[in-house]
Amino acid sequence: MGNTTLKKIGVLTSGGDAPGMNAAIRAVVRTAHYYKIECVGIRGGYTGLIEGNFTKMGPRSVSNIINLGGTILRSARSAEFRTPEGRKKAYEQCVAHNIDALVCIGGDGTFTGALKFSEEFGIKVLGVPGTIDNDIFGTDFTIGYDTALNTAIDAIDKIRDTATSHSRVFFVEVMGRDAGFIALNSGIATGALDILIPEQKDSLEQMFETFEKAQKRGKTSSIVIVAEGEQLASTYDLAKKTKEKFPDYDIRVSILGHIQRGGAPSCADRVLASRLGFGAVIGLMKGLTNVMAGIRSNDLVFTPIEDAITKHNEINQDLLQISEVLAM
């Protein structure tokens, strides 16, 4: 692989953290080193880019981080980077430090910023999808999703124990602002009675019907999984309305929250992050820019960032059917 132009790259993590981001940073740093490209870590996302908060990184600086959750480079949402002045400062830092290209690890917002920056100033950018929501187009899975799912099902299994012991109905809210991937998959994996996700038009009547059917079949405890982005009502409101309809039910609400964002990444996330971090450097060496590295059908692919942020990962219709058929 010829690498004539690429001398120095910067790597940053931005937006919400996700388990596996460290494994991706490690892969970027070590792949760059392998191909004799200098690499700097940018601390605090785009804020660090504007402030010139850079640190030279080599193979040893990423030792023992593959197993850590979160991101050693820290993440931040930068309001200043949204302004032309902010981006100009960031560009001046790149020039001052001879940075030819950036690897940007994050989600939608991260990619939107990277694309604009590249279009304005001609710095090469390559995106790596790191978000637990799995809502980025151009990759089967995003870094952190598998770990978040496993954290969710572990928690829901524990909730099931107490639900069964007390014949309770639990409404469990999982993360997924605009996407029901965590909710749908964790719901199937834990045998939830009902799953409410933003991609579907849910109605209270349908949910009540599900409860009535379960009651007829002698089910005494139930778990309903709610994606945080559910449009119908908040998880607390859903519980309240269910209590009004079924006054005899002993109802509890459990919000899993940020526990889903942390923790040691799963094997799948470590391998995915390693492949994507490696792929990002390879892509830049091939002269690619304004694309995102992804894995589709187990192959490394590059998708225009434009597509990654405007198109949507579809919810698998089979899974929706399976969740209904198996919930009895």
C-alpha cells in the first residue's frame, strides 16, 4: 500500500461514549505506527481540536486499554465547533501541528461536524461508528452496541427474578434515543411480554390487549421493555395508565440509564473496534476522505459520511414478528 502523502493523523472521540472506543483508538494508533505514520491523540473531542490539546501517541501509549470502557481521550460535545470561527481555530491547530487527516470516532453529531470541517478546509476525515444505539447507516453494528445489549439483558434478568417473586409488572426503560435496537433485541433475549420502540406506531390499546391475553394464559408477572425514544408516552406515564386500567397490578418502573454506556467491552465490540480502527487508517492511506468505515456482512466497507448521517438502519421485520410470536 503506497503512502506518500499521509505523514501525520489525529484521532478523537466525540459525542456519547461507548464501550470499545478505547479498542478503536488503540487500533488506529498501532496501525498508524505499523505503516510509519505519526499519530496524535486529541483530548476532549472537537473542543480539544480547537484548543490544540494534542498528545503524541505510540504503541506503548495504548497498552492495556483494549479492555477498558469509556474513552481515554475523553469526549465532549462542542458548541464552539458548530460555529465557523470555532472550525477555523481547529483548522489552524491542524496546520500548526502538521496534521493531514483525522479519524473521528463517534456517532451522528461527530460525523456531521467532521464532514463540515472537511468540506470547509480540505482536511481528510474518516469516521468510525461508536455509539451504543446502533443507529448509524453503513455498518451492521456500531461499537458499543453489543456490550450495551449484554448489560441490559443482565439487568433485565435480575429484574425478572424479583418480578416473578412478587407477581409484579415491570416497565424497564433502556437506552435508544431514536432507535429501538437495544429495546427489541434485549426484549427478545429476556422474554419480555411487550416491547415499545420509536420505529413502530404503538398504542395503549394494543399494550392493554397484550396484558389481557397474558392474564388469560395465567401469566402472573411481566416485563415490558420501553426504548427511551418511545413516542407514545414516558415510561412513568405508561406505568400510570396501565395501573388505571388494571388496578390490581403491582407495577414498578426501572430506568436502566447510563449503566448501559459503561463497562468492559464484549469480545464482539473489541474485535469490531479493532477492525474499524485498522480500517480507518487503511482508508486514509488509500486517499479516501468523508467516508465512514463499517462492517457489513463481515466485510470492511466505506460509506460516504453523507449517507451514514442521512440514511437509517432499518429495524429487522422478522425480529418484530418473532417478539410478538414468542411473547406469551
